[in-house]
Amino acid sequence: MKPIILQGHERSLTQIVFNAEGDLLFTASKDHIINVWFTSNGERLGTFGGAVGGAKHNGTVWTVACDSESKYLMSGGADNTMRMWEVNTGKCLKVWEYETAVKRVAWSEDDELVLGITEQRQGQPSIIRVYALNREDGASQSDEPIQTITLTGSKATVALFAPLSDNILVGHESGKVSKYSVKTGEEVLVNEDGHRGEITDIQLSPDGTYFITSSKDKTARIWDSETLDEMKVYATETPLNSACIAPLRPYVILGGGQDAMAVTTTSQRAGKFESRFWHKLFEEEVGRVRGHFGPINTLAVHPQGKAYASGAEDGFVRVHWFDESYFRSRPFGDLEPEVEV
């Protein structure tokens, strides 16, 4: 499983996402730009906010999300803006401005809605805004959201639309998981009995019936999308920054590592900078993939389960296409503990 290494960012990665077909990978980082790559060979297709598109973010790009048609890209950054880009041309079509940074964006299942989370800071509350988009004319978008959810207490850190897009699944700084109605903006379900630290990532299963969260409390957990019941727990010895669910095979992939502040005093092995494969049902670790020289900040899995990608504090993105042995029918595949790459 030799990786394709993508070198196009000068600072640490914040979020990476595949498009629906899996042939493109979008990467965001702290160097203010967004890149898009061909996943088959690692060639960079283009840059959003570069010389062509202009209007780039003026700070860290915290989050990106691509729609199911690979037509539009949403991004959010530390410059207190959420931006809409045209994928084909790289042009910035719309900029929404707020009082605080945008930490997470996400599309609805039908691509008709998009959400953005703004940070709780400088006396401003954490707010989730939902917009209805004009898909026919990308440059003609409303400034006003159709729903504004102002959070009290623990701020939201990550969110996505639940199946059918009637509700929003939200992970909080306190570790709680909650569900909000898109129509009313009210909290309809909450589970505070799981994580004991900040939730750092949230990703849906391929069929949408359950989702996974990662947390600074060194665990990842699987939840039922309908009831928010906790289904599985994967306990590690290091803070986790990202987690995803692999299609086709019974695995989840976890990533994290020692805090970036201490990286310079830690060896690669001691820092736990590996992608970690756990059996989804048995809750047992079955393999690790090394390669990064800093904490893994973000993970994404190919929509058809053919590959996965990791982005880290070291500024590199590694795309791993799975070997044929990975898809064999053995309970644990051919993954062995402490896999060296």
C-alpha cells in the first residue's frame, strides 16, 4: 500500500474531502488556500483563491465541503467568512461575512442546503446557519439564512446533515452530541453520556444510519443517527482529531497524535502519528499505517472504499489506494498490527 504524497501546502492541513466519485480530493490548510487534486496520480488540478479565482481566504481555511455533483465547493475560514466556489473554474461566487471564524461547513443530501458553524468568541455565541442555495445561478445567493440556531452553553465544533436533511447532527466542545431540527431550529435530541472532551470530527456511514465522532478524550464513538444511542467505542492512548468509516470492509480509521505543541520534542514513533484501523464490530485495533511526521488532523475515505487519505500537521497529504489483499474475505483482511509504510 504505497502512498501518493501530495505536496501543495506550506502549513498544516485542516480538512480534506473526496468528491462523490472519488476522483478528486479537496484539501484545506492554514496557508489560506484550497487545493484540488486528482486522486489517481496525485497531480494538482488547481487552486481555489489563487491567481485565477482570486478572493482567497485571508486566514486559515478551517473547512471545505463539495456537493454531490462536484459543481460547487463551500469553505469556511479564520477570516470570518464562508465562501462558495465554482469547481470547474475555481472562481469565488459568493462570500458570507460573520463576526467570528467559520469552523465547519456541510452540504445536505440533496445539495439544496448548506450549513456553516461560526465560533463562540469575543462575546459572540456559537451559531449554526442554514442557507437554501440557488443551484441554477451560483453567483445569485441569498445573504439571509433560512434557519439560525444560536447555541447556549457548550459551543458547536462539528456538524452535518442527518439523512433526509430534516435534522442536523452536532458535536460540541463539551463532548455532547445533539440533534437539531432544520425546520424549527430546536434541539430535538441530546446525548451527554459519551465523550468527555471536545469532539473534533463527525462523519456519516455510507448508508447514513449511523455516524462516527472523534474526540480529544482519546476515543472515537459510533452513534445511531436516529436515536443518538452510543453503539461502539474505540479507546486509544492519544487525542484523536479525525475518524471515518470505511465502506465495503468492517473497519473504522482513526487519526490523531500528541499535541502539535510537543511535536518537536517527540519521535515519530512515540508521537503516535499513524492512521489506525479498528474493527468496527469487535472494537479491536487491527493495523496501523505510518508515514506522517506530525499529528494527523484530518482523514477522508474514498466513497467506494477503494482508498483513504490523511492530512497532517507536517503539511503533507497521503493518499493510500488499498491493495487487493485488503478486500479479501478474512475477518480482519490482511492488515497486520504495526504495518510499516
